[in-house]
Amino acid sequence: MRWVKIFKSAQEANARLPENKPQLLVVGDQRICLVKHKDHLYAVSNTCTHNGESLNKGQINYAGEVVCPWHGYQFNLQTGREYLERSADLETFPIRVEEDGLYLGL
Ligand code: FES
């Protein structure tokens, strides 16, 4: 696994990421949907497994799932699993906090 530094610190990430507003993060050729939800940071693939919509355009629901804006499929941010298993799981990416920054595992 390759670790990529995405913030200088957890504090910076916390200050720059709005709660429950999915953000697009592009690392090389990978498009990641980054979400701060209840003070946790999650990273999942930005491409909806149903029909390819960009999940950073979606919303976070009461259950902490990212809801695709196109057909409303709901993906768990921790597991990537679609609520009703109507499509494949999203790829999920670990996030690690180190002394010198916050890293995303690809
Ligand atoms: S493209 Fe995401 S639910 Fe259809």
C-alpha cells in the first residue's frame, strides 16, 4: 500500500473539511470522495458503482451514508456497502494520522 500525505495535520483537515459535505480529492488517476462525518474522516471511491456518478456531488444522510445524487443509492462510508446491495461495494481507503500529517492509503 502506498501512503499519500493529504493534510499537514489532523487539525488542518478538521479546519478545512466541512462536516457532512463530500469533497473530491484527486490523487494521480484516482478520484476519492473525502467525508468528515461526526469527527471521523472517511475516504471512498468517488465513482458510484451503479452508473458512475460522482459521489462528491451527493449528500450524507442521517445514517452516515453517502447518497448518490443520480438514483439515490446509499453507501456506507466505513464499508463501502450499498444499503440494499443493489450495486457493488465502493472501494474504501484507510486514513492514518502521523506526527507530520494525515495520510491516505492507496
Ligand atoms: S449512478 Fe449512483 S445511484 Fe445510479
